[in-house]
Amino acid sequence: MSEKNKKNAWLSYDADQVKQVMEFAEGYCRFISDNKTERECVTSVIAKAESLGYRDMKTLDSVKAGDKVYYNMMGKALALFLVGSKPLADGMKILGAHIDSPRLDLKQNPLYEDTDIALLDTHYYGGVKKYQWVAQPMAIHGVVAKTDGTLVHVVIGEDPADPVVGISDLLIHLAADQLQKKASVVIEGEDLNVTVATIPLEGEEKNAVKANVLAILKERYGVEEEDFASAELEIVPAGKARSYGLDRSMIIGYGQDDRVCAYTSAEALFDIEKTDRTAVCLLVDKEEIGSVGATGMHSRFFENCVAELMMMMGDYSELKVRKALQNSHMLSSDVSAAFDPNYAGVFEKKNAAYFGKGLVFNKYTGSRGKSGSNDANPEYYAKIRKALDTHNVAYQTAELGKVDQGGGGTIAYIMANYGMNVIDSGVAVQNMHAPWEVTSKADVYEAYLGYMAFLAEM
Ligand code: MN
Ligand code: MN
């Protein structure tokens, strides 16, 4: 057990360390405030990687030990490699996390008008309590792909000078019937329509407000109504992440699931200069909807990428690729449920994650009899415990709630299919999947330290 584990992590810090924790949190807050979609995360991580000497694998002919390279998968998933002195077939040490977060996606035919109000129809992405997403300022982030080959980037609602949009809720005065409904249907999926305009375009007889919206889009972005068909536009909470609590010990922000693990994993990789076994940070998309699609963890892109890297190092064989994957060690990082005194009944106190207790490990996840879980090997977890103790990292072990209370999945079981050692780890979050999620600054910092310890020792 590390010294820090004997008490709340905050009590283990001296004044300098508290300053480091707070400064690290500031960098993290900037990251999640500026990057609210998977694409924005990939672009931003690549920019930092390039400033540190990482190069795009697609532009290189060969790669050697000591090189820093990355593979950008369709702008929505990313693998960063610090190539080690040992052969790839000896295995890698992989820090994995996902960069997609719950949100409301625009439908492909979203824009319509009703009673002089223009609205955008959405289909929610990931598991959301729909009633949480109404009556608050929202921003529009994403891209519109045009038939001429250009990609228009859209961010509306983040600059203080920007307008925001939002979804209306029924006034309490008329909500007697609504309030009798079950929480799951108080706001239904088809009711998540975003109000975007109310001024009619002069001279238009029919749908003049919608016509005005189209005129604005044409003027500002050069997009037409039919371009929505090939767009990925995401409605997310508007505004920045900030300190939470009178003691500033926590962070409230959108999309901390799972950008808190993505940011800390990438920062840990960026802070090491050399390694024996190749160190990897793998940031993937689509976890919230089952890790599907070309940019989700079920895609073969990472395996292909390892094969390509081997080829570029002049040491490729099909068997070696399989060995590289099977011999790897991975921390599959995703957020855990932080114990919440307001809802104590769903937690089992001995096996819950707490704010201020550090990086969380879930030996297994799953639900109803550990179904769907990657259940990590105890021998592997023991090695990780040793690494964390050696580097004095605060960490804790938890399950997601009481037995049969629910459960959840991550990308761990998918990587385990290669036969590699992988364990779920991450940061405890309150309000998970709500528009504004909460983490502890100490836990965010300990996650970063934990990932550094993993890269140093495994
Ligand atoms: Mn997650
Ligand atoms: Mn999630």
C-alpha cells in the first residue's frame, strides 16, 4: 500500500504538491472546455504531440527505436506510440481511453419550423437521462462534409459573443400531467428538439423562419439544407469546465467521461522520453454506443496499425503482430461511479470509489453476475499494485454499484480478445452522463501519476 493510500490523498500533499494538483487541473479544464467532440480531441492531442516531436506514421517510410509516431484514424480515433528499445513482439504498454461522450446528435434531416420557431431534430447519443438535457444553454459542435470535398468546422456557442441554443421544458404551471410520468418518459427522445431561431426572412411566405436560418448558414458557413445529410453536428452543453466546491477541490465540466482518462493518459505518455517496451496511448471513439464502427475499439484499425509499425521497423510477420498484442499490458481507462451520499443506497460502501482516494481499479465490470466483463488476472493486478506503491500513487478498488443494481462496460473486454493482460481503471465521477459531470482534482492528478507509474514499471 502506498503512503498516500492510508488517508485521503489531499492530506498527503504538501503546499507545493497542492499547487501541482491545482495547476494540472487547470490544464485539464482547458482541454475539456476546448474539446467537446471526438474530432476536436484528436486534433488537439495531435497538435500537442507534434510539438513534442511525434510524427504522422502515414508520412514516414521507416520507424526505429526511440521514434515518436502517431496514427490518426479518420480524425476520430488516435494511436500514439513512443517506440521502445525492445522488439514490438515483446509486447507494448498501452494506456487506452475513449474520447466520445454522451450528447445529442442532429438528425440527417434536422431543420423544421413550427409556429414561427425554427428547430433542429436530434437523436441522442449514448445513455442519457433525457430530462437532464433541457432548459440550459447548449452549443453546436461538429463538421459538415460538402460534395465539393470541403469539410466545414462548426463551433457555435462557446465564445462569449456567440449565441447559444437549447431545448425547452414545460413550465411548472402546466406540468401537472407531465409530473405524473415516469422519469424515463418525462422528456421523450422525440421531444429533444433544439430551438434555433424566431425571426422570419422578409419576403418569404412559407417557413420564413426556417428560410432565415438557411440564409444564415449559407452566409456564415456556405452550407445548404441538403448538406445536413453528410454532417456530424453534436449538441453539447455550452460553456467551460470550472472549479467546483468552496475549497476548489473538484471540477465540473462536460464530457469528463472519458476525456478525464484520455487527457491524463496522453499527458503521461508525453512526459516520458524513453522506454524499453513500446508505450502507447490509444484514444478511441464510439465507446458510448458499443465500441462499434471504423473508429470504435471493435474496429481492426489498431491491430492494422501495429502491423504497419512492425513493417516500417523491418520486423514484420503475422505471428509477430499477434505476439505483440498478446504480450501487451493495458490499462483500459474509463470513469467509475463516485460514491454519492445523496444516493448511498445504490452503492456497496466497501467496494465503492470515493473522491480523494485516487485512481480507481475495477478488476471486473459487467452486470448480473459479472456478465460481459473483462475480469483481470490477479497476477497482473498485483504487478500494477507494486508499480503504484513504488511510485506512491493513491489508488482504490471499486465495483460500479451494488450487485444487480446495474452495471456498465468498457473497451477492456475487446482488447482482452487478443489475449493481453488488461484491467479497467479510471477516475471517479459524480453525475456521470449528465450534461455537467464532477471529478476530484486529486483523483485526476493521481490518475496521471498512476499512468506514469504504469509506463515506468510495466
Ligand atoms: Mn466511459
Ligand atoms: Mn459512459
